[in-house]
Amino acid sequence: MSKHGRVLVAMSGGVDSTVTALMLHDQGYEVVGVTMKTWDYATSGSSHKETGCCNLDSFNDARAAAVQHGFPHYIIDIRDEFGHFVINNFIDEYLSGRTPNPCILCNTHIKWEALLRRADALHCDYIATGHYVNLKQENGRYFVSKGIDEHKDQSYVMWGLSQECLSRTLFPLGKYRKTEIREMALAYGFPELARKSESYEICFIPDNDYRGFLKRKVSGLESRTRGGKLVWQDGTVIGEHEGYPFYTVGQRKGLGVALGKPVYVTDIIPETNTVVLGEEHDLYRPAMEVYKLNWMKFTGLNGDMRAVIKVRYRDRGTPGVLRAGTDPLRVDFDSPVKGIAPGQSAVFYDGDDVIGGGIILRSLKN
């Protein structure tokens, strides 16, 4: 019998998840390792080799660590679930003029649900991952809080997890820094793992060419959207574009116009196949609307609430007010925020704690 219970650990083959499994094993948990196959590169149309979390080398690295330390390891195939939900959403969002974050969607709607189902099937009490976040519980609510390593904190990508998921999840790495985890990997006898570089690309677009991916997946997309208008802030037409799905808010390069000054994509209007350009100051917006909300620390808003709001992963956050009674939720910033991209996640913080989050529907000019 284990001292703390049986835990299903998501093992990608990387240093973080491997150390998570070994750490819990040492602490007396009965560990079961599992690696999820989300994508089949043979069907991706990409000429690049498999990278990131879903390649054969990663599977082998995860299994080797499990075998060496005497606990079972399984590979589960969630390609169907992943494709139907994450990839279809990715395509739909770009066709709606938004810029999606598929990794957050995968985490919160696919991986955790898949892990919980397998945990139940394997009689595991908990699931665990190698994310750098802490888990807290107050007033009957579970919520994530920032990890102590501010350079690795991943609370931003956890906003969508349900109370059920959080109540059964362990995050052992939240109290450690990345340098400490690499040192642990060395101590466990995995020097190559300790030096292993991290993967940041989207797993189903290993060449980082999302435009090529969209063209392969959506028949006739290029011919259907090419030749739309590039317009200035006042509506003046200044050129034609290659198709609105191939642009993102904040984009500066590859716009195909030379105006003698730096210009950026400030808005995308799919209904009229229009891409709006402006100067850097035109990217700043005082407010936004957020939908598809998930509340964590509280059950919802009880009146207007002040928070620090992050609109992208590396964002330091901006203080503002969440407006109660608005649907979609209106967020007013204390000072204008640059490059608010519809489709990205907005995450609301109370200190280090995640209040909740949602998907940015649109930025507002007033």
C-alpha cells in the first residue's frame, strides 16, 4: 500500500514531468505514468520531423524513467478527441478573425478530461502534471496560484480547469525553480534530460507555419480571401492583403505595404475581408470584452471587482475592473493595453491567485 494514494502522472518525456513522477514516487505515492499521443505527424502535411511532446523519442524517454524506477507507464491515444476539438477550434477561430491559443484549450478541455477518465479506469486517486503552479483551497473553492519561479509560472494557461479537475490534481513543481528541477534530474541520474531544451511550438504545427496549415486544411481558403482591402484607421484603402486569416493583431512584418513608417495590424474584420492597419499607438485599447468564462477563486462576480489582468502569457499584467452584470464581461483597464488579440486568453488575478479567465472576444476603443 502506498503512503499517500495512487496518482496518474502525465509524462511528456521532458524534464519537468519526469521529475514530477520521480518526486512523487519518492514521497510514497503509488505512481502510474501516462504519455498522451495527441497528433499524428504522418497526416500533418509538414515535412518537419516530430518535435515537442508527441514524438517517439519523448515516449521512450518517459517509459525509460518509469521502468528504471519501477512504476508502470502507458501510452494513451487521444488523437480523435484532440483533432475534433482542438484543431477544429483552431481553424474556426482564424476564420472568425481571431488568434487562438490551442495549448490552453488542449490542457483544459482535452488532457485533463482524458487524464481523469484514465485515472478512474486505473483506480488512481489523483492526477499530477509538471506545471509550475501552486494549488490552493479556500471557502470550498480550488484555484491555482502563481509558481514561485516567475520566469516559469504557468498559471496563465490553467484558467480553464474545472473545480472537479482541480480537486484531484497535484502540482508538485510550484514550489521549485526550474534550475532546481534540472539539478534534481541530474541527481536522479538523467544528465541528458537535465540539459534537454524546451519545446514551445504548437504540436500539430511543428514548422510554426500556421498559414500553411490553414491552407492545407481549408480547401480554397487562399483564393476565397485573397485580395481583400488593407485600410488605414480612417478607412482609407492603402492596398490589398493575402487573406484575413493569415494576419494577427500586432503583426508588423509581411504586410506588403511601404508607408515610410512602422505600421501594424490593429483590427481584423472577417465579415468584409478587411485588415486594418495603424501606428503603434493605435494598438493600445482601454477596454475589452471577454467570454467563455471560467471562475476559480470565487463562484463569480459580486459587484464590480478589481483585478490584475493578463492578456498574453508573457504579459506582466495590468490593473483594471471586471464589470459585474455585463455579458460578455467588460474589462476596463486603468491604463490602455497594447495588442489585445481576440481569441487569446484573458486571465484575472488577485495577487498571485487566479480569480478566473476567459477568451478575448474583442478589444474596445472606449
